[in-house]
Amino acid sequence: MADAAHNRCAMCSVSPTAASRHSRTATSASRFAELVRKNGTSATPSTKKRRTRARKKVLRAIKEQRSFAKKAKLRAVTLTLTFASDASFLSRHISDLLALVRQALKRRGYTLPYAWVLERGSTLHYHLIVWLPRDFDISKDKLKKWWPWGATHIESCRCVKAWGRYMAKFECMTVIPKAARLFGYGGLDESGKAAVQRAGLPRWLQKVLPVGACVRRLSGGGWANAETGEVHWSPYRWTPHGCVLRDHPQPLLAK
């Protein structure tokens, strides 16, 4: 009887420190769960950021190509290339087709400005815009020969801006094969490439970065200027309630 009474007293006399520790642990767990929920439903998840960067880069690439095409007197042509089944999909197929077009134009002394986007509707397919000489045509028979993987469609582009917006939807990123690239572009000079890279940068970085400067993303955070070594840090920090301004964002020198 004495032992039972002693045990009951020991169970009732929990130390305040232990009770406080238990309370803090429960509170921390609750806050962590809230953080996870907010992270999963944030207005700017990684998928949305990827979509925004991809859209800006594709639209900027088309804009730069259009400026070049006006000077070179090239015309815009749109293509849609589908895959009959996912089993026939390989990333190199789009590169092979562009190589054939590029080779045909090289014999005439032209380069090939182009942009493409991979999408999935009922099947995987590419949307492209290419810029061709006015006296150069890709016949439907030749296109079918160059693209034996599924259906094809080609026509002159009536409105470059509208087609560019249609290409840059990026609404099916999550159902694209993981190893596949979402988009590609080419045929730009150095200034055009720099403009496309700049378009994909965060807005705060575009404001502080000199025009024409090249930067690279650092693994530990921040962006390093390839020429000066200066590191630019985002003025924002993430919280469970959204992004807020940092107290003292300062650029550092890369080591």
C-alpha cells in the first residue's frame, strides 16, 4: 500500500521544467506543421517560379529573334510536331529536326533563329516558331520525312505575339517527362542571349544589375556577377506568412 501511494505521488509531482518542455515541444510541432502546409500551398511555389522564368525567357527570345528577322528579311513559320505515343519520345528528336533545317539554310548562307516548347495534351507535342527566308519553304512531305514520329502541321505565322503567348503557357509542366527540357531557343547573337538571360532573372536583380552583365546562381544563395565577383542577395526572405523585406540586405564579394 505504501509503495502504491508513493508511485501515485511521483506521478502527480511532475516538475514545472518538464511540463514546460512538453508544452514547447507541442507548440513547435504545431508551428512546424503550419509551416509545411503554407509551404505546400504558397502563392509562389517552385513550379510557379519555373513557369514564370520559362515564360519570360521564351517570350524574350521570340522578341529578340523578331528584331533580327526584320533586318534579315525573314518570315515567321509555326510548326506543331506530335508523338504518336510516349514510347516514341526522345529529347534528341527535336534537335535532329532542327539540325536538318539548319543544314538546309546553311547552304543558302542563313542561320536558323528558333524557339520551341514541349507540351502534353492527349499526347506529347512540340510547338515551334522558326524564321525562314521568304524564298525557302518546308513542304509537308519533307516535314513528314524529317518527323516520322507522329502528326505534323506547318503554316505561316499570322501574329507572332499571339503565337508566342500560346507557346509560353506552360500549363502542363508537371506531366512532362522528368528528363525532358521544357523549352529551347537558338540563333541569337551575344546581345540577344544576354537579353534572354536577363529576362529570366528576378525583378529585384534586374534593377540592380548593370545592362549586359552576366550572373550565375550560387549554391548557397545569391547571384554572383561573373565579371566583378560581386554577390547580390535577395532583399526578401521567406516566412510562413509570405515574403518580407530583409533588415539589411548587403552584397558581398565572391571568394
